[in-house]
Amino acid sequence: MKTTRAKHRSDERRPGGLRHVVRTRVFVSSAAVLLAVGSASSASAAIIATDDPTAQEQLAEQIVADAGGADRQWDDVDTMTSILPEKAEADSESAPSDPAEVPVEEETTEEESSDDSGSGVDISAECSDYSGNQAIGCTMTLDYGWDMGEFQCLVDLWNRESGWDENAYNSSSGATGIPQALPGDKMASAGDDWATNPATQIEWGLGYIDGVYGSPCAAWSHSESVGWY
């Protein structure tokens, strides 16, 4: 009878002891999960204190580890730099610049506008149809007292002789300049700049024509007859 009772009592204690162990482990696992949600560091300490973690405890430990990693995953992310300053700078660079200043042309006097030959001769209004050396020749012809008809003869004469080129030179004869003076240094009587200044050459040429032929048309007629004047 004693043996039987002892066995019965042993059987009664065994189930109660197993249930106690299971409840203890479930309680520890539940506490670990709750602590993982509330505080990662406290949950970790609770799990580490368990000598033989169950599957629930291991799951709780994994949750704690994931939660801790999630809290620190943004630590290595660089702070985003605003693009607004760069955009503002780009806008300032692309802004249209101030319009360029247009230079104001200086007004010229009537005397300066008429002297376009560079020779110091004020071109006559009657000679406006001519330009360059011919405009100079026209003005100086009128100054001599001859009319525009005489000047037309002079145009024909010096077109044949030199083309009104102050640098003209006849290598065969040595005749020089617009009037084809022979030799060229004869024109020095009209000015030291005879070799380069068309007005000086024309002045000498008109004086020569006036002294030898009396007028440009007479000089042209002679040239037409013999080929020279």
C-alpha cells in the first residue's frame, strides 16, 4: 500500500513540475518580446541571462537585433545638400547682361567733312561728283579760275598720263606722279612732299599747263595730236 501511494504521489508531482517549467519559459519568452519592443537594451540583457534559450527567445533576440540595426541604419547617410544656392547662382550667371554701349560718333565740322582727301584741300561743293585725287584736282582747277569744262579736259589728260595715281612712275622715261613730271624732282618747286602728296603734284602740274599751254583743254588737244604734252 505504501509503495502504491508513493508512486501515485510521484506521478502527481511530475505533471505539476513540467507545467511549472513550461510556464516559466513562456513567461521569460513573453517578457523578452515585450522588452524588445519597449527597450532594446533591456530585452538583450534578459535574453542573455537565459542559459538555454528556446525558439521563442531566439526569435525575440532576432527582433531586438533588427530593431537596433534599424535605429542606426541612417547614421552613415550623408546629409542632403540643398540645391537652392546652386540654382540661384546659375540663374545669376544666365541673367542677361547689360546692353553694350553704342559709341557716339563725334560730330564733324563742315570744313572737316569737306577735306576728305587727306591733302589739306577743302573740296569744293561743285566737285562733289568726284572723289580722291580727282576731287582735289577739280577744286584746284576752279581755284585757278578755270571752269568745269576745263577740268574735264584735265581728267582726260591725266587719265592717259598716270590714271591720277601719285605713285605712278614710267620706268622708260622716268616721268613721275600724276602730271608725269620729267624728272620727278621738278615738282619740288611746289613742295618738299612732292613724292607723296597728290595736292603738291597737282599744284605743280596745273602751273606747268598754265605756263606752257594756257589751259587744260589746250594741253589735252596737244596730247591728242602728238601723244604727249
